[in-house]
Amino acid sequence: MKKENQKSEIISAHGRRKEAVARVMLYKGDGQILVNGQAINQYFPSKVAKSLWQKPFVLTKSQNDYWATIKVSGSGKSGQLLAVVHGLSRALSKANLEFRPILKRAGLLTRDPRVKERRKYGLAQKARKGKQSPRR
């Protein structure tokens, strides 16, 4: 008699925003989401954050169909939140190909390309701020 592999299917995806990177592992399950070992409601406690990270699940009508573990690093809380949303959306589109057009239409699969502009030499402390010249 053969042993059957009971391990559930793992769907992995990366989400990025600014300097933040979220590594998402999505499984079939009860809807629990852990971010860096904490419940997502503790890691991102605000109501606005909750509406943002739930958006991919609400659009695809799969609120309690998947559970996820997420490791996120870099940037601040806002960048991390948007990286998590991007990663969850990518993972859901891999899990079910029917979700892809829905998420694409909502703009959740598009990586936001805006990052901090590098500082140029010859200027003051910032990327574009010029040095003040004396009156002539």
C-alpha cells in the first residue's frame, strides 16, 4: 500500500513596493494570514490597511478559501502593506487563472514603479535641491 502525500499545494509569490519586499506563501485553508509571525490585523492594525489587504480576496470572492504566511522586510509600514497586497494578488492569480483578469483590471498586479530618486553630486542634500547662490 502506497503512502499518499498529504502536503497541500504551496503557491509562492513576491510583492514589491519602494524598498519593501513581501514573500507570500499561499495555501488552501481557513483564511488566516500571518505577517512576520503575527496576525495581519496586529501587524497592520488600521481600518484603511484592512480594507487594502482584503481587496484581492473581496474582488475574487475568496475570503476564507486561502491562508498565507508572509515575510516582509524593508521600507516602512505603508510600503510593506502595499508590497503585501501586491504579493497576495500575484499568488491568487497563480492559484486560479480566472482571478487574473479581475485583479489586473483593479490594478493589483501592476508593480508601482515609483521609488526614491537618487541624490546627485553638486546639489544640496536632496535629489533636486540646488545650492543657494549669493546675491550679486
